[in-house]
Amino acid sequence: MKTTSSKGHVPFISKFAYGMGDVGCNFSWMFVSNFLMIFYTDVFGIGMSAVATLMLVSRIWDAVNDPIIGTLTDKTHSRWGRFRPWLLFGAPVTALVLILTFWAHPDWSQTAKIVYMAVTYCILVLGYTCVNLPYGTLCGAMTQDIDERAKLSTSRSVSAMIAIGVLNIITVPLVTFFGKGNAQSGYLAVAIIYGIIFAACHLFCFSKTKEVVEVPVGQKLPLSVQLKSVLKNHPYQLAILGQFLFGFILYGRNADILYYFTYVEGSATLFSYYSMAIVLPSIVGAACFPWMFRKTGNKGYAAAVFALLCGVFMALLYFFSPNTSPVEFYVCSAIAWFFFSGFNTAIYAIIPDCVEYGEWKTGVRNDGFQYAFVSLANKMGMALGTAMFALALDSAGYVAGAEQNADVIAIMRHTFSTIPGALWVITAFCLCFYKLHRNVYNKIVDELKAIKNKVERI
């Protein structure tokens, strides 16, 4: 079956396979994002301050390995392309590490627990980088057509929203089912299932996609040259800022979400009901991005609209509860996630276009290097968001498995609603400065093709 077209069109099977890659990503990383912190504190028995410290210190590790992996992908040359081999070999290994990460040892000493947590988590982060970074960069290598890229990003986001919805709905019941009263066994069984899904989805993505955009391989560019090219790429700088805010808001709130339903609303089962309410709006919202892009002609503007409206409805959740005002709570949740999903699609659709802009502006094309810093920005946001939440709970007197004091409850409530709501509005304001309009991008691509054709004739 064909997996590409000379005119830039990407066949449906390739779009579907590319989307399935993000299904795999989310059965790993969203599992980690939503459940790992409460797994560490309430199942593994690790102190909240140690978890917060790990979230921050591990980003130093990311600051080292993300650019290295990005540079290695830029220099990769194989019969499968530059990015796809990383999916083939990296996904099975990362799946194994995911399982080890959720293998609790509550009887160990606190020091042994912290060492095990640090080692497995840092290896997991490295493995995820080795898979997700090339996967994200792959979109730009499949086509240069801006509308086809928008469709690829939509496929990715719709698939991600489906995966996140399913994962959030089934995880708590699966942990209960497999654990039979033992959360330790339940989490390990679920991690095995999700690890298999992670590997299988990426292998399918590998098999049904193809890289067609010709990129100079093995450019020996000094780090200073690559950094200077970034400083001249203003759309890319906004993409980095958007990813940092995205990571800070999303993962900080995700770290809180199970604590919120468990301790504020009184039942972790409510998290599954909440996930049921938002899954369909999430899918529809992700699918609406191409329409919004056609209306605005600017992916940054589209992202800004989605972020603003997401923030408004997320902040409103502070005034409602699934126990006392369920209709208002679930309606606001559904609308907020409709707009969040549109934003999620838009913010990732921006990245490959910035690569072309950078090549046109500076003559340097370094897809993997640029995506590495986008990934790093997202992870830095995640680290600060989750660590600040954990430190806030620790300083307020959080006690695992106990009734929480008023300060802890207030932190959980605001982290679920008003704080991310305000930050989404700030994100929308920042993205209003993104100036890479559709007509500008198309002219850039035409100029790059003309330069390439001129070189080939010489």
C-alpha cells in the first residue's frame, strides 16, 4: 500500500498510523502524568518532598539528553529514514522500563525506594525521549504541505484524545480489578497492559508511515550555529514558550486531578465519570482545528482562541462540584476539554512549520534539534508544574490516605480550576504574537523549493 504521494498528499492509512503513535505515547506518558505521583506517595510510600525533588532534578537530565537525542536523530541515516528507526527499536525497551517504574516495593527502606524511583524514572524519561522526539519530528518529514500537516496533527490529536479518554476511564477500575484490594499488584498489571499497547502502536506507526521530505543528513553544525538559528526564528521561540506553558498547566493539573477527586470530592471513582464526560468533546474539539485554521489562517491565532475559551470554562469549575452541582460541573468540564483539545492540536501543528521558517531565515535545517528543545520546554513546564504542586501539598501538611486539612483542600481545588484557568488566558495572549500566516508559509516553501531546484541544476 502506498504511504505517500509525490504531490505532498499523505494517504489515510499513514495519517491513521501516525495518529496511532500518539495513542501509544499517551498510554505511557499520560499514565505517568495522571497516576505516577499518587502511586509514589500512596502506594509506594515515598515522601511528597522526595517526589517533588525528583521532578525538578530529573529535568537537569532532560536538559542533557533531549538535545543529544535531537542531534542524533538529525544525523541518523538508514533504509527506514531518519526518525522511524527510533520507533522500531526504542518503543519495546521503553515499554519494559514503564513496567519497572510501576513495580512498587513498599517494604523497602525509604532510601532504597528513592534510589529505585530516581533510577527507573530517569531511564523512563530517556526512553520516552528516544521515541516521542523522533515521532513528533516525523510529521515534518512526511510532507511539506501545510494543510496535510494540519490533517496529520489533527489525526494525532484526535487519536490522543481518544486514548486519554479511554485511559482515564478504565485505569482506576482496572487497578481495582487486577489488584483485588492490593493497589501494588493492580498498578503493575495495568503497567504491563499499557506497556504492550505503547510498543504495539509505535511499531504500527513505523510500518505504515514514510519519510519523503529530503533533508540534509549529517550536517556538522556547531552548537553555537544551531543556537543562533533559534534566536533568529521568532515563530519557533513562541512555539517553545507555548509548549512550556502547555506543560506547566496540563501536567500540573494532571498531577492534582486524582488527588482532587479522592480527597476533595471523596471518591476516586468520580475521576472515571469525569473522564466519560470529557472524552467525546475532546475528540470533537481536536477535529475542529482544521476549521479554525481555515478561519484564522494562522495556527498561533487558532491556538490562542482555543486557549482563551478553555481557560474561562476551566476557571468556572471552582464554583461547581460533581456531588452538589453535577450538571454544571460536567458541562463546564466538557466545554473546557473541547477547547483544550483544539489547542493541543494547534500547538503541535505549529512546530514543523517553524522548521521551514528557520531553514528559510538562516539556511539551517535541524528538525531533531529544534524538536528537542520544544520537547525540553514541555518537560520543563511539566517539572515545575508537578514539583510546585507537590511542594505546596507537602508544605500545607498533606498526609497520604488521611483526611486532609483545609489548606491542602484549597490547594487541590485551585490547582484543578482557577490556577490553570488564569494560565490558559496568559497562554492565549502570548500566542497572539505568532505571525507565520498561511500565505507567508506558502511563499517560504515555494522559495525553498526554488533554491533546491536551482542547486540541483548546477
